[in-house]
Amino acid sequence: TENNELMLEFQKSGVYKIPNSQTFFVDPVRILNRNYTQFRVCSSSYYSRFFTSSFTIDEQNEKIEEKFRVSASSGKRKRTQRRKQCYSLNEKELLADQRHQEIRPLLVKAHEEFLEAKKLLNVICELNCEIEGWECCAELNGGIKEEEVSFIELGKVWQAPLYDIALDFTQANKHVRKNGGSPCTQHDDQELLPLFNNLVSNDTSYDMVSEFQTIRYILPKDSCFYMSELEQIHNLVPADSECGFNFIMIDPPWENRSAYQKSKYPTLPNKHFLSLPIKQLIHTSGALVALWVTNREKLRKFVENELFPAWGVRYAATLYWLKVKANGTLICDLDLFHHRPYECLLIGYIDRHVTDYELPSIVKSLKDQVVMTIPGDYSRKPPVGDLLLEYVPGPRPARCIELFAREMMAGWTSWGNEPLHFQDMRYFSRK
Ligand code: SAM
């Protein structure tokens, strides 16, 4: 029965916690769908990398691994790779390997626990059958358009300040009328707002449809976005720290050798992140800061020695995101040196009220969390914010902001140069 309860909880929340352990399996699609009232995220568009109709899962994975081999073996890298195979690891690689060896037993144990949850594994395989096919989402947007809008490019053109987004309040107004709401809560049916360098909010309790250049975007209830380049982020600094954020999630565009990544979004040299106004963004009662990092040793050292100290963040724990295929196996060998099947989320505090005395107990319960998911496409990070909410200091509901966001969440402010990216109607279908 315990197992049934866990499964029911998973069906409802998208989170399966292995009993007596810090291991979770998470279905990002179910978690994201908790944000919406009339729409739902199409699992086929989220999981397009691991479930496709034209390939079997194994064929698909072979393709991915093949792509990886090709990119790893091009030009200069080919030579370095060969050299690395012949010679021993350099100093940084040795340190990275040491880190890996230290957490390896934890990851192996988590994966074993997951493989023992047989009912869960059956449901994961069935995620495949739930897939609705691309047409259903695309239909709503008048068929799949070849190109998505590139907000990154549009934000740079001289006309950028002239672009408006149209918010459609019809749905919200319908609810106001149905519930006999007072006229002051009623909006005109459409509102035009500047798209860039402007805080655009859906402060209703319903999904809001918005439109820009004939493409529709869904804004979840109680969410807002600010779309700008890094130079304008200071516009989000609150005048009063009582209105600051107590949960800050950051997934920076770290410089990366992968050409695939480069084609998806621009990256920034590390020194730019030192000047992010983290201290100014936080709430009077402090904040929990969660930062996605890559497995490169140089980056880890930069975060530990420069970035966290510059932001005033005290490191508390690391959450490991372990990536599995639909059949439960890891997406690649755990010990592949340049391509690990896991990524790390470093968690720290900017303390106002979390004292030295309190921190160890928080660290203890946060420690060694492993979150498993089937990865989404486009190096999308899983929505793990909810798992961390209980560790956030200060007011409830938590005041949450995601920096360098590509999507929106209920109760969150999303900032970046393309926070509407995954809000495109093509990723949704109607409930
Ligand atoms: N967490 C996101 C997800 O799961 O989909 C991925 C974020 S991605 C690592 C980094 C984001 O930062 C990209 O959307 C990129 O376009 C954006 N970015 C890069 N340079 C930027 C800049 N100068 N100002 C604002 N955003 C920038």
C-alpha cells in the first residue's frame, strides 16, 4: 500500500520520493502542469529527445551518442582527446575525477534504489503512451512554424523598444463575471505592453494567452517576466529589501566548448556573473541561492573561490541531477570523462537570519539529494524549485526569481533574454 500511495502521489505531483532516502524521481511535465489551469505541456514536446515516434528509444539514444562522438572527434579536440587517451590526466582533470569518485557511490546507490521501484519504472515506460503527437499543440498555433521567434535577436534590433505583447484578459474576465467579481478586478479584454525591458505580469489565477507577431504564448497564473540583456537586470532590484527575493535560481550561460550549445544561445565569460546584483535582489530575511554548474573543475573552483564569495553566498549542499532513459538506465556511462550523466546544482545561503548555528541542520537535511529525470530537449533543466522550497528562509509564499530563465512558473519572476521561449503555444495543448 505504501507503494500505491507513492504512485498516487507521483501521478498527482510529478515527484516520487524513495522512502528513507534522499533520492527522487521527477516527471518535469507533471510538475510544470501544476502551473496551468486550461493548458497542459505536451509531453511529446518536452521529451522529444527520448521519446519519438520515428525511432525506438535505443535507436534514438544511439543517434545522440553518435552525435556526441562526432562532435568530440572534430578538429583540435580529436587530437587532444587522442592525447588524453594516451597520457595521464592533467592536474585539473585529476581533481575533477576525484570529485566524481567521491560522489560516485551516492549516485550508484540512488540509481539502484530507483531500479528497485518497479511500479514506478512501469509508469515511466507508459509516459511514452501518454504522448499526444505534435499536431495537437501545433494546431492551436495554426500549424508548426518553421522558425521560432528569436527573442535574443529581436531584443538587439533598434525597433526592440517598439515591440508590444498583447495580453488577452478574456479568460480572466470570464471568471470574474462568473464569480460575480467586482468591476475593479475586471480588466479590458486586451492590454498592449512593451515586450522588452518591462515587467509583464499575469497576476490573475488563470492561464493567460498573450500574442506577439501572430504567435501565442501562455503565461501561467501569478507569474511575471522581464525580458532584457544583462545590462538591464538592475531594474529588478527592489527599492525596499522587504520586496526582495528569498529564493534565487540561476542557470548561467557558462562558456562551453560544445558547438551544439553555442548554436542554442549566447554564452558569457565568467567575469560577467561576478557583477550580477545578487546581494541587492535578496529579501530582508536572506535567501537560498541555487546555481547550476557544469562538471568542469575550472568552473567549480571559480564558483567556490570567487563567485559565491562575491555574491555573499555561503555554500550549503549540492543536489545531483541524474539523467536516465525511459527504460531506467543512465543516459550514458557514469564514468565517461567528458560527458557525465549528471549535473550539479550548488545550493547556498545569503544569510541575514540563517545563523551559523542553524546552517548545519539545514545542510544535513539537504545533503546528498539525487533527483532523477528523463532529460528534456535543448539542455532544459528540470523544475526542482519545489523540492527546495522548505529550505527557503523568510516569508511564505516564497518570493522566487529565476535568472537566465527560458520558461515561466506560477509564483515566479523569470528574467533573461528569452524567458518566453518555452511558453510558445506550440509546446502546449488544451486541457
Ligand atoms: N535554465 C534554462 C532552461 O532550463 O531552459 C536554460 C538557461 S541557459 C543555460 C542560459 C540562458 O541565458 C539562455 O536563454 C541565454 O539566451 C541567456 N543569456 C545569454 N546571455 C545573456 C545576456 N547577456 N543577458 C540575458 N540573458 C542571457
